[in-house]
Amino acid sequence: MSEYLVKIKDLATPIVELHQKKLVDVKLRKEFGTNIISIIIDDPITFSMDVDEVATINMAILDATNDLIPDGYYLEVTTPGIERELITSDDFNKAIGKYVYLKTYQKQAQAYDLKEITGTLVEVTNDGFNIEITSNKKTKIITIKKDDVAKIRLAIDFRRNN
């Protein structure tokens, strides 16, 4: 991470914490020829962030870091998103009861020989994920070993109103 990004992160962290949020990462990316310094924040308890609160945090960080941002760069404050990837144990535990998408390395016999599985995360164990899945109006709970999972993320369930 470049020196100015480290300084921006150091100035942004207490601002984010003042709002009871967590600074997840600071990244530099290029989008359509524009250099963007992206500060990713999250709520440490839920996966929910209010857009007005993100905007308030964005303005406070911009006020504190404006002199450090090189010409031609833009600052954005964002969240991991509604379909965020679940990476840490805390992420897994916060996702219990939520609709998730799993992609596995191989087809799973207990999941109708699918590699891509969606369902409600019921339980997280040391070894795997217990997922409630529905197929042909039949619901069952399956266990997918963590070692078999290539990716797990939150998903939107368009089949029903939540």
C-alpha cells in the first residue's frame, strides 16, 4: 500500500470508528480511466448500512484527507455490498438465518448433484455449513463441508418476500 493510502487509512479509521463502524479495507482502483481511492466500511454487528450514514462518513473522511488525495483521484466510501462474500468466522455467524449462495469445487450428492447451491444458512460448525434448501417444494437441511466450498456469499431470495 502506498504511503498516501496508509495516511488516508490512518486518518479514516478513527472517523469510521466514531460512527461505530469498521474500516474493512482501503483500495486503489481504476474505473473508466478514473483513479478511485475506495474506502470500504462495514457494520461490525449486522450486514446493514444506511446510505445516509455512509454519505456522512464519506464527507468526514474527505474533509480530513482532502490534502492527501493526489490530483486526478477521487475518494469513495462504500460497503462490501448486499451480496458480499463471507470470509471470516464472524461473517459466517452474522449470516446465520440469511439466504446464501455457495459454489463448491465438486457436485454435491446431498444437494441434488449441484455445484451451485442457494438456501438459508442454518448453522456453522467447525467443519461445515448446514443449509436449508428447497427443491420441488421439498425442504431439507444439508451439510456442506467447508473444504468443499470455493465461495460463499449472501444472496437475494427472489422467490419470496423477506
